[in-house]
Amino acid sequence: FSVLCSAILSSYLLGERLNLLGKLGCMLSLVGSTVMVIHAPEDEEVTTLDEMSSKLKEPGFLAYAAILLALCFLLIFYLGPRYGQSNILIYLSICSIIGAFSVSSVKGLGIAIKGFFADRPVLQHPLTWILLTTLVASITTQINYLNKSLDIFNTSLVFPIYYVLFTTIVITTSVILFKEWVTMTVVDIIGTVCGFLTIILGVFLLHAFKDMDVSLGNLPQVLQSGQQTPTTRDDKNILIEVDNSSIAPEDKPKVFMIYP
């Protein structure tokens, strides 16, 4: 709903246009995300901070978090200053990657809040303050780079692409953190992969053809102009045309041209 709402409101309030292929890309992204969420397994029940801490300390998640941090630093300090002003995916990738840490922090803080009202010593647990610090830092970074994207690029493009990237990263993080892939059936795996491919197709349509003026009204003309390809002629035809065109009034000079 947020993707469609932002695309519609940006066209009416900000004067930003989203062509037919962009609207189709939005719909495909929503369909793909819905398919992924339907086939994603339920979260593993984690009720205490000690259980959450053991999940965060597992080697698989630590390796995954290290890769995300390295990629995030690469985007922020190297790719961002060079390509952030021209490529919409740079800043939105930073927001999405940081979103993996913000969602994990919210999950842990939710457990801490439940424990606080259950009279558990959650304030003395170091994980509570680590998660709170991570949440504040990640949300601040997300807001910063999301605002940069909105200042530079079309709002109707920013929100759909950000939604798709953020959803994909969050689902992947949840699968790795809680080992949800262990309980996934073959049907769920196929559905998740198909949903992910549908998302990729939607983002491609949304981003690759954003500058084309395509709508339902001019779609036949666009298709017709795309089918008109220039014809190649050999030297013989060129010579014949030049020779025939030389039949002109006597007061005009006759020029014969031979093309190699």
C-alpha cells in the first residue's frame, strides 16, 4: 500500500510522472513481495534476551552481519561519493542494508520491553543497551540517506525500489538469524525464489525505463515506432536512385555520386 500510495501522491502533489512500465514494475514488486511473505516460514519463538543473545552470537549470523557491514562501508565511503548523485540504488542500498540491523534491534528490544513489564532484570542486561544503540544509529543513517535520495531522485521511484530492497534484506536476515530455512518445504523454497525473481523483474522495469514516455494512450504509437527499423540498401540501389533523381530540370546541375 505504501508503494502505490507514494507513487500516486507524488504524481498529484509533486508533479512527478510514473510511466506505464513503472506502474507495472510497482505491481510486480508488490506481487513478488507478497509471494515471498506468504511462503516465508514463521519466526522462531524467542522469549528472553539470553536466547536472543545466543542467536546473535552464532557464526552464521556473525559472518552475514560482517558482510553487510563491509558492503555498507563500501557504499558509504567509496561508491556513495562517486555515484550516489547519479545512481538511485547506492543510497537506497545503504538504507536497506542498515534496515537489517534496525529490524533485528527492534525484535530484541521488543523482548526486552516484555521482560521489563514481567519484572525481569532487562536493564542490567548489556544486550538491551547494545540493541538500543544499534537501533538509534541505524535509524539515523536510514533517515539521512533516504532524505538524500528523495532530494535527488523521483519520489515515485525511490519508495518502490526502497520497499523492494528493504523487504528482501529483512526477510534474508530473518531467515539467517532464526534459521527458518531449516523448516521450509520445497514448495516454500520455490515460492520464495519465484517471488524474488518477480521482484527483480519489477525493479528492472521500474528503473530501466523510467525516462520513457509510455502510457496507455500512446502505447500503439510507441510500439509502432519501435518496429520501424532503418532499411539497408546496397550500392546498386543507391546508384539507381541517384541516376533516377538526376532526371531534373535542365537549369539544375547534375551530380553523380558513387559510394564505395
